Amino acid sequence: MKKLFFAFALILVGLTACSEWVDTSRNGKLDGLWQMTRVDTLATGGILETTANRVYYAVQGNMLQMNATANGERYIFRFSLNDNKLKIYDARINDREAGDVSVTNVDRLRLYGMSKLEELFVVEQLTSQRMILRSETLRLTFRKY
């Protein structure tokens, strides 16, 4: 009986000690690769199907990467998700050799649905398959890829 108790205690200590190596995220369903499928312009009611543009958001940990396969550009951001609000900020060109230079012109980010260098989206829908984000000017629809 003592051997069984000792073995159980040893396993429990081992699992607890290794817990900091396990990658955990508080992002829930937001984590993963998302493909932008549609952009709605709120002021005009315009709709643009964007699946063919192959624009992606990749979310992991506290980083968000945006890339478009057509132009090969990649941008990384910090983000926060609180109370169905997604704040995306600290835009940088994903280029390790150049030191991930800060983006200073929002025009580079318009393809990705960004109208400001620091954008606040309302999360209208977030499931394991679909995400809808709304800014002041646009509604972005994504599918989990």
C-alpha cells in the first residue's frame, strides 16, 4: 500500500513539475488559422468576397500574424481579447533579419481589414468554425482553416 501511495505521489509531483512546459492559451476558440472569406463595408452595404485573395489570420499565445499569399507579406501584432472585444495593436513587419520593424502606414494593412494601426473589433461570432469581427467601418468574416 505504501508503494502504491509513493508511486501515485511521484506521478502527481512529476505532472505538476511539467505543467509549465505545456503550452496553454487563454484564447479559447480564437486560437488557430483563420481565412478571411468576406468583407462588408458598413457605411455602403458593399460586400466583397475575399476567399480568392487568401488572406489569413494566425492566432497563438499573445501574437497574431496576418499574411496574404498573393503578395507574400507577413505582419505580426499583439492583441487582447476581453468581453467580446478584440484589440489588435503593435503592428510589425515579420522580418527577423531586419528586426521586425514597426508599421507606421496603415495603408499596408488595409488588405487585412485594418483601418487603423490600433484597431478594436467587436467579436460578433466566434465558434470552432467561423468568426465575425466588426470594426467602426467593416465587418470581417472568417472560416477556420
